Amino acid sequence: MTKDGPQTGLRERLRAGEAIKLAWFSLGSPALVEVAAATGLDVVVIDAQHGLWDRTSIEQATGVVRGDRPVLVRTGDALAQTVGTALDSGADGVLAPMIETAADAAALVKAARYPPHGRRSGGGVRPMLHDFADYYRIANETTVVGAMIETVEGVANAAEIAATPGLDFVFIGTGDLALSLGGFDGVEAALETAIDAVRSACVAAHLPCGIYCASGEEALSRSEQGYALTVTASDIAVVARGFAGEHRGTGR
């Protein structure tokens, strides 16, 4: 990759069926992203929906790892303005929440791509920094678009969502899906059934399927089940465990 355009490898890796490990960042710290990226993780995910990120810090975090690790931004919603702003940071792609219908997915794809393939607006500091015509060409070829299925309605429409032209992967948001099913108590079986239904829809559409995981152990298990993208670490959990371990080590 050059500094003028998005990373080209992630979309190719998804199409090749590689298993991809995601590191999830919510704390809003570009410095923490830089430290973590130096450890050899596969892909950085910046959680702009629930995390402590703003436009400036997303731009900074993307900047410190560009060229070394692909960056996905989990956007706050799937609106065209939100998606375009995330991509203007130089991120390699977006992961949009609460996609429930094929129409939602199609609108997301259009929001992430420039005309004639979509309706993304041209602009942003990083895209305009050097040769925008080159950025435009690279972006339309390489920008990764992921749709989160995390509601009962989304599960019901999973086959249609997975068949959306231009969509690069589907990602299961297990937390919100559990909430959509009624909460966290007594829904374990229904949750697994819903998760399996989404993955089966993706298999039928020959589309990579990812899933949010609460731990590295769960990520390994889900990867063995055939999920293409798994969350192996989150900054909140890693930092919390690190501090807890150090305190225990000093006898506190």
C-alpha cells in the first residue's frame, strides 16, 4: 500500500477465504492502537458506535497504522454521511451496525463507494492530500464493506443481505442479537440457532462471515467452526486484565 490510498490486501484476503483476527478498540486512544498494532495483530477495528472516538481521534488512529495494518471503522450507523466520514480517515473499510434488510445492505454498499458504483462524496483531508484521482481509483477497487446482523429481523433476512452485490462480509453482533432475542438469560440456545442461521446464509452466498467474540479462546473455537473473522482481543478487556494482574502480583 501507498500512503495515498487504502490498504489493498484485506479485500483480497477475504475473497481468498483467509481466517482474519480482529482487535477491537473502544477506549478512543490512538496511542493504544499504535502499541497494539506493533504486536502483529491482523486488523484494527475502531468502534465508533459505542467507543470513545471522535472524528479527529479516528483520523489519528488510522494514521499511526496505515500501511502496516488494515483498519476498519465500526460506524455509529449506516447513513451515507457517517460511512463517508469514516472512510475519509483513510480506513480500509467500514462495518455498519443494525443492518436488517437487503435494502439496508445495498444502501450501505452505495455509501461506501464512489460513483458510478455508489454515492460516496469526494473529500476529506487524507483522500485529498496527494492525488485524489489515484485515491478514487484505489478506493473503489479495495474499500471493504461489512454489514452487522444483530437483530431478529436481520437474521430473518440474512440470505437476502448476504446476497447483496458489493458486500464483502457479514458480521454477527452477538450482544445486540442476544438483546433482540430477549436478553442474556435463557436465550443461549436461541442465540446459537440464530448465529448458525446467519453463517449458513453466508455459506450459501459464498460470503465471509465474522462474529464478535468475548475472548481469544472463543475466537479460536469460532474460527474452527468456519468463521472468517473473529475478535481475538479488545482494548477494554486487555487493559482491565493487565491492571488486575499487576495488582494481584503486588498482593493487593
